[in-house]
Amino acid sequence: MPATLAPPKLKKLPKRSEVPLRDTWDLAKLFPADAAWEEAFARFKTDVPRYASFQGKLGESGKALADCLRFDTDLERLGDRIGTYAHLKTAEDTADSKYQGMKQRFIHAASEAAQAASFIRPEIMAIDDARMRGFLDDPALAEFRLKLERLLRYKPHTLSDKEEMLLAMQTEMAETASQVFRQLNDADMKFGTIELAPGEAIDLTHASFMTCLHSPRREVRKQAFDQLYTQYQAHENTLAATLAGSIQRDVYYARARNYKSALEAALFDDNMPTAVYDNLIAAVRNRLPGLHRYYELRRRLMKLDEIHHYDTYVPILADLEKRHSWDQAVEVVIEALAPLGGDYGRALALGLRGRWCDRYENQNKRSGAFSSGMYDSDPYILMNFQEQVLDHVFTLAHEAGHSMHTHFSCRNQPYQYANYTIFVAEVASTFNEQLLIRHLLKRTTDKKERAYLVNREIDGIRGTIFRQTMFAEFEKITHAMAERGEPLTVESVKTIYHELLSAYFGPRFALDDVLKLECFRIPHFYSAFYVYKYATGLSAAIALSERVLTGGERELSDYLGFLKGGCSKFPLDLLRGAGVDMATPQPVETALAHFEKRVEELERLLA
């Protein structure tokens, strides 16, 4: 009898306790151990009632106001350390109930602190203008002058003490719609299994869905698409209700605070004119023929009679067979970012080769990647790095952009002005990706490799500028409907989304009817008017990377000054200082023109 072959060994992920120390981040700068966290958490809770000692006294003198703001800043800084540690420990092992509990305890304590501090804004707003002008010139308040000037912008949108307390008490309740969505979307909905290849079946999940969409086997892509959306169709009424609830929440808070619209309310914090949002949509709409041209090119190159949504993620060319160990990936990223100068490169190399990063996957580790640090810690990076996946090298460059932004901001700004906004954060990360793609294109001599990299950049712009702008347009339309009192029903929401799909994918694209259910599965829709920042961020990054690469010391200094700026200026002013004006459509137009040139190059390379 022939020998029986033993089944192949299943490669198991290590437990968190089995991961080598060198492959993990070092959280000692936050807290050396859990016991130190507990001590700090106890101190935080003990200090929260001290807010009461300042209440009713903020208008007495500049010193009284400064004392309150300093206490508030110090407590916020402590809370930032406590929350960041709990967040990162939870990410290491999402099944560890101890750290889940620590995170929830902090969230509750932070909510109590917000309630206790809710008097500060209305009391400051109640100080008469003449007295406040004197306070702004008081040396005791010098470190808080910018903060006060920004706070005073909210005077028309600040309510009475009791009304502010009521709004603060609603914080957890207001998250109900998004919590229901997350539980349904991430826990309760089951999508079955998919056979990726003969004898290789996997559970269909949100993460593996993207794996399926990258499969060269079209039947796998189609089956995964159909199975996933069958579940959304089965729950469309519940999902429509949760989305409508989230939109109504945004409209409620905007009206409660006297904004003209939910869009204006969302953009107010960044001092962002709604024209920036509208300009983005208009510029992208004008360039949609270039996107339609790419879909038609993709259809031809894939030899399809018609192209469907599930055909848009699989690489046109097979993935490059290039492996990068962690050290090799770090080396490539450092080389690509050399134009940013020695200080940038040395600091990043020390962090990536040291213990800024939690490098590899382990059991129950949070999926994906992120950068998360605070003023008193390293700018940590979570990765689930795989050596055979080229995209993970780009992900490392992207997260390194965030971390170096944090690094420079925290070393050049006081705590209260170091926390840069999301609007500029996406510039720093995608800027790094631009330098990496250009570095790889410059050094390759292989036509196929160049075509692969060009196609990757095309798909990156497609997903970040075109797709996110479509999402942004959907958010604008649905919130405007709610503001007009129009019902957000299953059918009305799906109709809107279908119209957007038709416009963005073009007349020759085969739209599956169930694709309009996609509007019910995008988590970002529960944090409305956020996604447009991805599109503006990449647009600015393309313009700025070109400026730095073709410029000299001044252009580099301008960009590094932007990274050092934190939130010491409003986002548009920070970017103007770096060399790009996002108040005009020009940066978006430049990015989309670059997209069209890349499509033309891909046509030539694969002709």
C-alpha cells in the first residue's frame, strides 16, 4: 500500500505572550506596568471633582481663568496617557477582557470629566467682550491666547450651563446608532464560507472579503460579492434605521448649536469653508470621464465582456513576487524618504528599527494598521506585517508619515497645540506613499514591474480621491434631505446611492442591483463629513511631494515646518505655509490630471 501522506501542518498564530519582545512596541513611556496605569487612573478620577472649585470664577481675573485652563490641560494630558495605553493594550489582544475593561472604565471616567468641565465654555462665553480683550493681553494667559481666540469663535454656538450639561450627558447615548451598526455588522452578520481554491475554504468576513475581491478567479469574486450582499439585503431595514439615526443625530446637534447645517457644523472646528467641500465634489465630477476611461481599460485588459464592481480590485497584473523582511521594508522606506532630510530619516530609522512598532500578527490582535501615540510617548505603529505583501511596505510608509508628523509636532509645540487635525494628518501619510511609489518607479528597469506600480498608484488615487468623494457627496445629500424633513427610508437612501454609483462608474459599467446596499456597510458614514479629508489629503500630498522633489532647501523647510506646526494654525493656513492652497480647486485638479497621465502610461505599457 502506498504510504499515507500526513495532512499539511496548519500554521498557527502565536499567542500574545509568545511574541518576541523585539517585535512589539514598548509602552513603558506611557506606563511601565498596569499597576502604574491604575494609579494614574485613580488620580484622574480623584481630580475630576476639582473642576467645581473653578466654577463661577472664570471671569474674575486673567489668573483665575489661566488656573482653570491649566488644570483642564493637565488633566486632559493625563487622560490622554491613560486612554492611549488602554487603547493600545486592547489592540494587542482584543479578546483580553482585562484591557477591554480598562478601556471602558476610562471612557466612562472621561465622560464624567466632560460633564464636570461643561461649565468652562459657557462661562468664558459669558465674559463681556471688553473684559475678554483685556484677558487676551494678560501675560498670565499668554500660553492659552490662541486657544481662547479659537474658543470664542464658538460663542454663537454655545448654550447655557444647563443646556451644555444636558448635551454632555448625551455623549454615550448619542453613539447608539453607530454601536448598533457595529454589533450587527461586525458580530451578528455571518457570511458563510468561500472556497478560494480547490480544497481551500475560508470564512467570509469583512477582511477576507477583500482577499476574495483580489482573487484571480472570477467565480470566487462573484460568489463572495453575492454572499456578502445577501446578508445586507436581509438586514436592510435595520441598517437603514441605524444610518438614518446617525444622520438625525448630526442634524440635531447642528441645530441645537445654531449652525446652518450639519456640514457647516462638521467643518467649523477646522475653520473650513463649505466651499472646500463643494469644490472637491465639483472638481472630481468634472474629471469622471478619466475614471470611466480607466474602467474601460481595465475591462479590456482583463478580457471581460462587461466589468462589475467585483472586478475592480483584483490586480490587472499578477502581484510582484518580491518579499521584504521587516528590516528590508524599513530600509526601502528610509531610502524613499531620504528627500526629507537627515533629521527625519535618523529619527524614523531609530523608531522603526527600535520599538515604535508592533510588527506582526498574533492571536486576537486588532487587524489592519494604525499610528497612535501622544505627547508623552513614542508615536506607536500597529502593523500586521507580511513579508510577501508589497502593500504592507506602503502601509508602513503611510503609518510612518503619521508617526513622524506626531514626532515633529510634539517636539515643536506645547501640549495644547500639538494635536494636529485629521485634515492635515492625511497629507503627511499619503505624502510618504507618494515618495515611496516614485522611488520604486525610479529604480525599476522592468516594464512589467513599472506597469504594476503604475496600476497600483492609479488604484490608490481611484480609491482615495474618487471613491471617498462619492462617499462625501452621499453624506452631503442625505444630511440635506434630513434637514429638509425628507424621510430617509430604505428605498430613498438606496435610490440616492444608485444614482451616485451610476455617475461615478460610468455608462459602460455593469452595476449589480445589490451594490446600492453598499451605503449600509460603510462605517465612516457614522462619522459623517470625515471621508472628504482623505481626498483632499492625497490631493495636497501629490502637489507637495512634487514641490519637495523638484525644489530645494526652501521647499523642504516649508514642508518640515508644516509637520512641526501641530494645530498652531488652522489647516488651510498650515498647508498654505507648506506651499499648497486647498481653498482653490487647483490641487485636486492637479492630482486628477496626474491620475489621467498614469492611465495613459498604463495603456502604453500594456499595449
